[in-house]
Amino acid sequence: MSNLKDIKNRIQSVESTKKITRAMKMVASAKVKKAEMNVKASRPFTENLNNLFRKMIDYVQQNFSSSTLRIKSPIDNYPELLKIRETQSVGLLVNTSNKGLAGAYNANIVRKTISIVKEYNKQGIKTYLFIIGQKGLATLKRKIEPYNCEIAKSYLAIANNPTPESAKIVTEDLAEYFVNKQIDKIEIITTRFKNMMSYFVEDWTVLPLKTLTQEHDKISDGVIDPLMEFEPDKHHILQKIVPMYITNIIYQSLLEAQASELASRMTAMSAATNNAEKMITSLSIEYNKLRQSAITNEIVEVVSGANAQMN
């Protein structure tokens, strides 16, 4: 009977787990719809802003100047942000989540990050990590010890609720490190949301900027649009547009990461719920077999006892 009691306890335990995973799946399903809408709504703006910004940079032809500008913080110093320097150190913005139970989502991002850190370490380049999410922070603390790598900043609240304001905070920190020449390159390790069932881990280069000339080599004499005009002047326009460009890329990466995390959690909890149901079915069959065996043994004992008394 002790075996029956153990199996019954296991069935009850799995039933409780199933209720939790089913609830988490429902919550993730409700949230991922909104996250997917946010991602798809923001992509056209991000793409158009990036194209417009690169056209402006090609048109200006590196004639940057801060002499007429009021620079209150590093993010306002656009000429320094657009400088191309020899890469001696890199800042990696790593997008992870605060919660687990999302399948291999965080593990895939951490694996990609460590791979990039290793590659830069071979080249003698130091990496500074700007980590979003508790899971990435906890794991990367242990894994980066053998390498020339340092955690510069961590952001925990941002992972739960990505907003343009939170993206601006990250932008200002990255800009400060870049302008102060602590880092010479900015990259983002994030996920690209594809659909409810899949996402891709990607490495986005934010700075130094690749212009349309560098990418396509289709521009003659540096002129994209002969009608392009700047008001009040190109330097004040670029001072506004450069922070907007960087902040928007970071915000887009946060949206993509959130949608990917929720989709991964929904898939993982769905699989966990299905596995729990299979386990309950298997345990129930085993329980019924043992119970039937116990009943049969009791009947045999009763019949044997009755026969013994009759004899």
C-alpha cells in the first residue's frame, strides 16, 4: 500500500505543477499578443529612421562640428559619437529576461554573448557588458571570469517593461562610455522575433555607423538627394537625430527581446503542460495496476483463509 500512496502523492504533485504551467502559458499567451503587435508596429518606423539617418550622414560627408553646439551631456556630442576609431574595447548590450521557465531563451543569448567575448578576447580587445535582465547578469557573472571582460552596468527593471524612456537611460550610459573613449564600438546581443514558435539570436552593430555608401556603394560624390536641406543647420539636426537613432535601435531590440521571451515561455509552458498530462496518465495506469494487484491479493488471501477453515 505504501507504493500506492507514493504514486498517489506523485500524481497530486504533478497535477499541481500542471496547474502552474497551464496558468503561466495562459499569461504568456495573453502578453505575447500585445508584444507581437508592438514589435510589428515599430519595425517600419525603425527601418525608415535608419535609412533616413544614413542618407543624412552620407550627405554630410563626415563634416561634423561641435563648435556651434551646446553640449550638456555625452549624448549631445554627436561628432564624437560618429567617430570611427581603432577598436580596442567593445560595449555589448545584452538583452535577457528577469524570469526563467522560458525554454532555452536566456541560455541561447548567454551562449552567443560568450562566443563574441571569446572572439574579442583572442584579438586582445576588452569587452564591457551592459546587461538587461537578472538571468543574464547572474549567469554571465560566472562565465566571463576567464576573459578580459567586465560588467559595466546592469538594468533589471527594464526587462519587465521596455519603454522609450528606459531605452534612453541605456543610450546615455553607452554614449558616456563611448565619448569618454572607454569603448570604441557598441553592439547589441538580442533576439529577432519571427513568430510565436521561433526567434533568432542576433548581433546588431550600433556604432560605428555603417553608411549606405559602405553597404551598397551606389552613391556618387556623396550626394543622396540634391534637394535635401537642413534647418536650422546640419549640426543642430544631427545633434537631435543621433540620440534618436541610437535610442530607437535599443528600444526596438527591447521590444524584439520581450516578444521572443514571451513566445519562448508560452511554448515551454505548453510543452511542460503536455508532459505533465502524459506523466499523470502513465502514473494513473501504474496506480490502477498496483491497486488491482492489491485487491486481487486480498481476495486470494480471503479465499485461502476460508478454505483453510473449511478443511
